[in-house]
Amino acid sequence: MKKYLLIFTLMILNTGISSAQENPAELKKLESELREDLENHILPFWSNKMADNKNGGFYGRMDGFNKLYPDAVRGGILNARILWTFSASFRVLKDSSYLKVAEHAMDYILDKFIDREYGGAFLSVTAEGEPADVRKQTYTQAFFIYALSEYYLATGDSLALDEAKNIFQCVEKYCSDPVNNGYFEVYSRDWEKTDDLLIGEKDKNDQKTMNTHLHLLEAYTNLYRAWPDEIVASRLKNLIELFTRKIIDQKTGHLIVFLNEKWESTSTLNSYGHDIEASWLLEESANVLGDAGLIAQVRHLSIQIVHAAEEGLQPDGSLIYEKDIATGHANTNRDWWPQAEAITGFVKAYKLTGDKAYLAKARKCWDYVDKRMVDHRNGEWFNSISEKGEVNKHGDKAGFWKCPYHNSRMCLEMIEMAE
């Protein structure tokens, strides 16, 4: 009976995909506009304004007033995301100028960020390239795996894959919880666990985060594309199942943002950007893994998560940041990255179901972004827009967290879908 139910579910989902593919014109128009944004606003900003051609790598910060801070500390997350962006752009668009920027990023990462003594990658380095924050954050390690495996997929450089494998092995050896499953957050340089709080945790009881597990999920998915190893497959499947069993609230469809060591919720936040991001990353991971039963389960959950994320959708097409369901207080800022994930997530939902309402939501969100968030004069996107439509100039244009990854990925996903 389960076998026939699975076949029936897949038939329904495939019907949705077919009907979506019968209407490529709207997708093609959206793809054309996003390609223009990628090639004219996002990528040139990072290659022309943020690359440090004297000391290598990329400058650590530019503020919302377009003031560059050459002496700013350089974050590992930012540098890994830049490597991913230009590697993926070269792989998809075949423009050799993007390869040159990816090589620039790769050389700097290998020289400055990889810890040759203890393994893994540093949290940050100084402007001169010396280790600054030498802690090992699981979240940061995930982005180096993600970026290095993408560089390998784009270039075939086996050194990049070897480095990705090394970091994967460090994460599995040091960061995983052998008792309750999952991964802890922060470690010293030599991999002693700490209770440091780095991505929004309120106290040391927040032992596990949705955010870290989500980005390990995408990292392991990309690593499996590059290196289809049985151990990677097993750990990827485990991550998917942690989401389906522990991290997704089965009643609401929202992701649980913070959890304790035993996977009990310690959070009352709904993070709409993470919801919509997870909706399509989970489905992608299951597809890459190729487990038919998991694919059917995750596709159903994907649409459930999209519906939960829609609670943050506003009449102007934008997605607010988050809401504390205990107090009722909402952060109504329209930050850059949830908009990018909303556009991707809604298009993916359209491709899964054939429901044009999702495509219309993606279009409306993009129209909002294009009108208010894209900096058409200076490049890139502004960090955030207030509820009143005002640009937050005090948020970085480029920085430890502000990077070309979410918005460039949105554009590249659209290009690949349209093709």
C-alpha cells in the first residue's frame, strides 16, 4: 500500500511540474530581469569594489553610505560566500572573468583561512591576513565546505575537493553530538566545545540552532554532488531527517529556531526568511540524494513550510524578518536576504505544484526588490528597508554577514530553471 501511495504522490507532483513547464514565458521574463541584476549590479560590485588586489582576498566592510573600510576584519563566512558566488557564476554562465575572481578568492582562503595545524577554518582574519578570531564555528565550516565543493564542481580542481573533505571530516569528528544527534555550535581553535553565542542564541541552553543545521544541509548536499561518498550520503540523509523529525514544527510548519541539547524548543520566534529558504533547500537535498521515499515526504513538507512562511508576506510583496509568537512583536524590516529566498522559494513552489499564485508572489517580491532594494547607481542591494519604505543606510552594503550569496544564488537558480 505504501508503495502505491508513493507512486501516486510522485505522479501528482510530476503533474504539477509538467504544468509549470508548459508556461515558460513568465519565468523567462523574470529570469531575464534577474540575470541583468546579477551581471550588472551584484557581481561587478564585488569584483570591482571589494576585491583587494594588493593584499589579496576581499575588503571586510563597506557601509550603507558606500564608504570602504580597508582595515576591517575579514570574516570567513563572507569570504566563503564570495568563493561560492563566483564559482557558481562561472559554472552556470561560463564567463572566464568570474573564474578569475573565484581563483582570487580561492587563493586567499587556502593561504589565510585554513588552519593547517588543527584543521578547519578560522572565523576571521585581519586585513593583513593574520588569524583574528580562531574559534571554529560549525556554521562557518559549513560555508567553506559549500564553497570549496562548488569551486571543484566549476573547475575540477581536486585540491578544492580535498579541502572540503578535510573540513567535513573535522565537523563530523568534533562537532557532532554522539548522544542526541545533530551538531553543536562553537569550538576553540583546537576543537574544545564552548558555550559561546554567535548566531542569535539567547543563552547557553540554546545548544542547537536551525540555522547551523540548515547550512550544513546545503553544504553536505553540494559536497555529495562533488563526492558521492556513502558516508556523505548517510550524514546528508540524517540532516534531512533531523529537519523532518526535530526542527520543523509539525503543527505550524515553521522551523524551530533554537533548541536545547535534547531537541526541545527554546525559541518562540518564527523566522520567515529561514522558513522559505528551507522549503526549497530540503527538496533539493532529497532530490540530490535520490531517495524516492524521502523525496515524496519532503515535497509535501516543502509546500507546508511555504504556507507557514507566507504569514510574513506583506501586501507590497515583501517578506518581513521575523515574529515572536510569545509577545506578538514582529520585526517588520525587509532585510535583503529573506527577499531573495522568498523569490527562489515561491518559484520552486510553482515548479512543484504548477500553481501560478506562487509565481505571482515571486514576481511581486522581485518588483519590490527592484524598486526599493537594488542600488541601481552604486551596485549590490541595500541591507534592509523599513516598514515605511526607507533605506537603512546604517546597515552594511558589504560585511561579515552582508554578502553576494543569497541574491546571486536566487539569480543563478532562476537562470538554471529557465534553461
